[in-house]
Amino acid sequence: FVLAKKLSFFQTISKQLINQASGLSFSSAGKLINSSVNMSTRAQPLWQPPQPTPGVDNLPPLKLFNSLTNQKEPFVPEKGRHVEWYSCGPTVYDMSHMGHARSYISFDIMRRIFVDYFKFDVHYVMNITDIDDKIIKRARQGYLFDQYSSRASSLDEVRADVLEAVKRLESKASNETDPDKQAMHKRDLDKVQAALNSDNLKVLLTQSRDCLCDWLDSKLGSTVTDNAVFEDLPKQFEREYFVDMRALNILDPDRLVRVSEVVPEIIDYCQKIIDQGFAYESNGSVYFDTQKFSEADGHFYAKLVPAAYGNQKLLQEGEGDLSIGADRLREKRSQADFALWKASKPGEPAWKSPWGSGRPGWHIECSVMASKECGPVLDIHTGGVDLKFPHHDNELAQAEAYFGHSHWVRYFLHSGHLTISGCKMSKSLKNFITIREALAQHSPRKLRLAFLLHSWKDTLDYSDETMTLAASYERQFADFFYNVARAVEELQLSSESDSSVAEDFAGQVASFDDKIREALCDNLDTRRSLIICQEAIFAANNLLASSNGRTGGNVQLLQRLAVAVTRLLDVYGTVDVAGTEPGFKHKPLPDGFYGLEWRPATKELIRDLLQETKQFFTDCSPDLAPELASLPNQLIEALQKSGIKVKFGDDKPEVDDLPIEVASIDRQVTLAPLLRAIADARASVRLQARERKLKDVLAACDVMRDDRLSRLGVRLQDREGNLPAAVGFYPADLLAAERSERAEREANKAAEKAAKAAAKASLEDRGKQPAEQMFLGDTDKYSKFDERGMPTHDAQGKEVSKSALKKLQKLWDAQAKRHADWLKSNK
């Protein structure tokens, strides 16, 4: 009741302020709306939670951080377990960057949890913004530049045009107030100035492209009339966007809708808002009347960021670069109003409407697409936190004006910002990272783990520290699955293990599912869920360490945990399954499977394993021919256990077609006998080589372990005592990282050895010179010497001071010792 009264007071005050503003001049009203004193008192309106659908009583106790209240709220869908979910998609005019990944990876994880963990029936809709000021400007500039470049033949003429373009860029730089953009303009100017010194026409055009594009657009932009110019660019970058999303293992939306497909619906939507009294036509454009909306009962403008109402900087950014001229501002009744429909200017795409030829405003596009696909109420709307105001607040106002109610979106979920090593990502700061650049450094799984280790709503800092942490988790998971497979194969666990360790592990397994559910019900806390996994893995590792190779129980508990962890990671999209079509979920994992990768055995893999083993035998045969004679048969027998037939000939091994059932079984199961046979064969060779001190054979054994098998995705680890070598499949990218790290260590070791040798050689060279001669060549410093070659006078003829002589004597004594050592070693 108290909150309601306070809210009523704030709403009354804000409406009074707007009423007062309407009686003032345009500029005075703008000042009043922008007043931080007035607007800072605006608070979010009360939020009414949806009521559960009658008969649906098994909803999870899930709470989500709702931007409409800025706190966690119980999640209740409008219709049972069905969830209507709309997510703001990309504006396709350039390559996708890590800021996009911040939202789309996070939302993909959240969607997977809703569907695969909580079993909601989700209808996931995403838009493609292919009509927008940025697209129009970029497409037009690219077209004009291409036309200009194709005609350019005179270096002097192009240089003269570039100089004119520089004047425009200098003017923009001098008027810019944003420090980052100032730095970007300065860098662009420096690049162009350097290009002007070039006598190469192609270099001048390439280096001056951005500068020329802006200048050409200012002169000729209005002459572009072909609508195809504005269609090709977004189509190109939409394709590139989905290439990036699929590389990140992000699922395609259930429904994809483009702005260009719904222009008629946008026109109808605008007309209805006019009919409802919340929009007006002005000079061929249509604007939303924020004052009337705010004054209407049951409505509230700027629900997400109430204090931003009237913020001109944010409002103008939302209107677009081509829509913020003085002529546009004069068309509005209030500076706080925003465009639903924009009268097209020359050089802009246009569609016929009741108000003349024009194009949609940015904000109306999402309202229409979401309403068309999801209906009058969205359970969830997601987008980046930078879109809160004005975009999402304007979306809400438009849709609520259209439908005549105040709950178009029930839960607004905003992903946090992404920073680069603590700084905002910006081209001007030279830390702008595309998704493809990130994927060139890190695997999709590692990037996803980095996102899982942060709350979806908080800032994520993309840095070396973040990726190192993600890599450590990735390796912990990979090692855990590898060790479990080895323990199951060897049955090395024992009921005789340390009882306290066994009890701790059993407790971790018993409580694992409940802890994970509790974490995910708390605002989808994936970070806490991974910590829970880590704690359980630590307990499992302690159990493995305490088993001391004895056989016995606890294996089933270990497998149970491995399967549970795998199932969770699969929900998160971090399990790589061969044969999955990009953009779609893979088939359910087979019962009992655990690991980061599911791969069936293939003829090619079996042949490569046999070929590498055969080459290993060949490398060792000069020394161990009799001992190697029976080993190929052991490999053949091992494969026969899995129903696989092979032949060892003089050339490459021949593998028969694999049984049909092999395609549905993970290679770790199918090829376990073969891997064990290979490991045992190598162990036999290695034992013989050790006993007979055959260094070349031992080196071949190391190459087999560290290179031949590793490149085929097999990790082999020698163990102390009588324990057999551990062998099994391991993620290929992690094995590649191990090889790289090993090569780096060896290179560093070799460099250190070379440095020591060089230092030793240098010392030896220095030792050749008798101490009596070491100062005689320093005639620029000294003019007289005694019988031992010690300086007595400096270059100016003055006697060397006692303190200086003392230092020189120490150097003379050290050299005398080095020379004596050198004489001794070279007798």
C-alpha cells in the first residue's frame, strides 16, 4: 500500500511536469524534460506478476532478474508451460563482434536451460533489422565509393578530392565531444595524411576509403535511387551473422522475421496507434506522443529507465544518424517524442503509406515483429542492456498503446555489457574484436565456458584472465572424463579406499542434482552450477588418488557423476556431437555417455591408428624385429572384439565396412580394446628398449605418445610402478594445446641451454686475456699505466683517485682469476 501511494505520487508529479512543459516553448519544454532534478524522482511502476494457469501446478521455483522491477521475480508463464520469447536480433550492416556474442551466447544458454532442463515449451523468435539508418548510410556509401573507384584514373584528381574529404573529417573531429570518437577521428586523419604522400592510386583509395565515403555521401547520397543498393548489404551480413552464430554453436531461432517482410503490418500498426490517440502525423512522418501516453490511465512511459525520460542524447541515438536534423526536430510536438514512420528523403529506400513515401522507425520494427509472432503478451523479451532506453522503453510504449494494456512484456531480461580487459570495446580504442577473431584464438566451447562463469546480467570482461579461468575449467572437465573412463576400464577403485574420502564423494554425488537445480532456479546461476561441478570433481579426484590401484567398488558412483556432469554441460551447449547440423540441437546423448565430445568410430580413424602404429613398429624394427612380430595380430584381435575386421598388408592397413551399430556408439567404447592393445604394444617395446638402453627406440616411443597418437585425438600417459599406461580419447583442441605447450617448453629449454653455452663461451673468451692487458686498450679513459697494466692517470693526465683505483683493482683481480682458470682448463 505504501509503495502504491509513493508510486501514485511520483506519477502525479511527472505528469504535472509534462503538463507544465506543454505550455512552454519547444526549447523550454525540452529543458524541463531534461532536468535531472525533475526526472530523477521518477520510479518504476508497480509490476503485477502473471497468475499461474489453472491445473498447472508443477512449475519450477524459478526466479529471474526482471528489468521491469530490477529484482528477482518468480517466473510464471501466461499459458501453462508455454513460453513466448522474443529476442532482439542484429542490425546487419557489419561483421558481428564480441559485444554481440555477449548477448547471443548468453541467450542461447538461457534458452537451452528453459527447454532442456526445465522442460518449458519455448517459442523463440528473433528479428533481423534490415531497414535502418546505419544500413542505409553504409550501403549508400559503399555503392558511391565503388562507383568512384571504378572511374578514378588520375592520381592528382583523387588527391584533390581526398583533401576536400579531409576538411569535412577535420570539421567533424573539431565538433566531437566524445574522447573515444575524437581519438578515432585523429587516427583516421593520420592514416589519410600518410596516404596522401603515396604515389600509388590504389593505396591512396584504400587508405582514404572511410574519409572519401563520408564525403561522397554528403555530396551524392541523395542521388542513389535504386532500392537494390539497400538490400544487398543486409543480405550479405545476415549470411555472415549466421556463419558466426553457428560457429559458436548457437541454435537458430524457432522463427526468424525480417523488418523488410512486415512493412505493411508496420503501417497498420502505426495507424492503430494514431487511432488510439497516442501518435500523430507531421510532414509525412508519424511520431509517438509520449506526453499523451504518460497522461493516460494505466500507462507509464520509460518503465525500464524512468529517469531517462527526455534524455536528448539517448533519444537522438535511437532515432538514427539520418533522422536527427533540425527539420526532423521541428516536426515533433515534444523533443521526447520519437518516430514510428519516417518520411523518406532522397537517397533513402521508401514504401508507400497513408502519409506518403517513407520507411519504418527503428523502435516500431520490433514492436510489430514481436506482436505478429508472439501475440499481445510476451512472457520473455531479451536484449542487451544498452538497449534499455530508448529502444526497449519505446517498444513497450508502442505495443501497450496498440493493445490497450500495460503488460505487453512480463519479464524483460537484459544481458550485461562486455568489456575488453577492463575497457569498453571500441574501434577508437583499437580493442574491437570480431567473433571470428575471437574464434581464431579460442574454441567455441572455451568461449561458452567463459560466459557460463559469469552471470548473464552482469558485465563480462573478455580478458586473458577470463579465458585462462575458462581454460582451467575445460581441462578439469576433460581430465575428469578421461580419468573416469580409465578407472572404469581398469576397475581401479576399491571399497578399501580411505573411508572419509569415499563418504565425501558419495555425499557429493547424492546432493549434486539438488544443488544444480537450486542454482539454476536462482536466476539461472550457471556460475554456481560450474563451481558445484568443480567441487564434485575434486571429491572424485581425491577418491581416485586414494584408491592406489586396488580393484573394487565406487565405480558406479563415479560413472553416475560423470554422466550427470555431461548432461548438464550438454544442456549448456558445451558437448560437441559429431554429425550435428549447424544451428540445430543434436539427438539425445546415448544412455551412460560422458565426455566433452561424442564421436563414432570411422574407417578412416581406425586405418590412421593402425598406420601410425605400423610406422612406429617400422621405426623400432631394426633393433627389435623378433619382439615386434606378433604385435600386429594383437591389434587385429582387439578390433575383432568390436566386430571390426582389418588386414595388415605391405601397404596401408585395410578396414572392412563397419557394422551398422558402430555408428551409434561412441568411439571410446568401440575402440577401447584397440587403444589398449596399442598402449600395451608400445609398453612392451618401451620395456625392451629400457632394458637394452636403446635410445632411438625410446625416442620413437615418446614420438608415438606425444605426436602420432595425439594428432589422432588419443592421449596416452605413462604411469609409475606396475600400472599400465592410461590411454583414451581426449578433445583434439586440448591435445593440440598440449603439443603447442610442449613445443614451447622445449624451445625455451633449448634457448636457455644455448644462452648458457654462449655465456660460458663468452666467459672463456674473456678468460684468454691476461689481467695485465685488460685496461691497456682503454686509451680514451686512461693515459698512463703501471707495470701490471693498472691505470695510474686518466685521459686528461690527472692521477686516478684512490676510490677509482680500488674498483679497478677488483676488476683486475677477477680477470686474473678467469685467466688462471682458462690456462688450467687449456693445458
